[in-house]
Amino acid sequence: MKQRNYTPIIVILTIAINTLIAILYFMPKNNDFSHLDLTFLPFFNAVMNSFTFVFLVAALVSILKFKNMKMHRGYIFAAFSTTALFLVSYVIYHGMAPSTSYGGEGILRPIYYFILITHILLSALIVPFALITTARGLNMKVEKHKKIARWTMPMWLYVSATGVIVYIMISPYY
């Protein structure tokens, strides 16, 4: 099997995605779109994160329990698809809508911020990890794929699950 060099695309996507998210976070909000009701997009994001989580679990089960590489690959591509839809929606929402502050109090406040901060940090890390893991799988570097997948899968599951949790916790304040 011919080995493909995915390194350039991995580097470009990692830098582009993480830079875009950082720019969205720090750039001033434009009020030109204040007439649009974009509050459905965070719900859509949570749904996409939920699907990603389900697809990842299905990918894990298909390879660990059934040893079905074709099914595993299909679920991973499905997880990438829902993650990509999430990313497009996230960029649209955060590029056009004002930021929403968390209004919870008491013990929920530090819990929310802990989940949010770990979600954000691991979201940035998961980009290269998921891409490298997938590239190794596509190149049939099975041992190298397994080695990094042991880190990638739990991290990606955590990011997709906490994305839903963050939405549930902040949704009353939209």
C-alpha cells in the first residue's frame, strides 16, 4: 500500500482551525447581525457534539468488540462529518452573535468554568491528535494508530461530551 504524507494538511488544518477559533474569541463583535436570531445554532452545535460522541463510541465498539475495520472507519468519518458541521456552525455563531455569559451561581459556577476551560484546551489539542490518528489509520500503520488512538479517543469523547454539557449549563442564559 502506498503511504501518503498527510503531515502538510494536518499542520495547515491545525493552525487554521485553532487560529480561526482564537480570532473569533478575541475579535470585537459586529452588531450588523443583531437582527438575526442565531440562538438555534448553539443547540445545533450540541446536537452535532452528541452525534460525534455516539459515532465515536460506535467506532470504538466496532473495532474493539467486532474487529470490523470498515465499520470503524465509517463511524470515524461520520464523527469527522458531525465535527465539521459543528465547526462551521460554531464559527458562524461566534462570528455573528454576541457572547453569552454564564449566569449560574454557587457550586455550579466553578463546575461550569472547570468543564468549559478543560473543554476549550482539549478542543485545541484534539485537532492534531484526531488528524494524526486518522492519517496513521488510513496509511495502515496499525501499531502507531493504536498507540495514539489510546489518547485521541478519550480526549475526543471528552470534548464532544463536555460540549453538550456546556450547552446544557449555559442554555438558560441565551
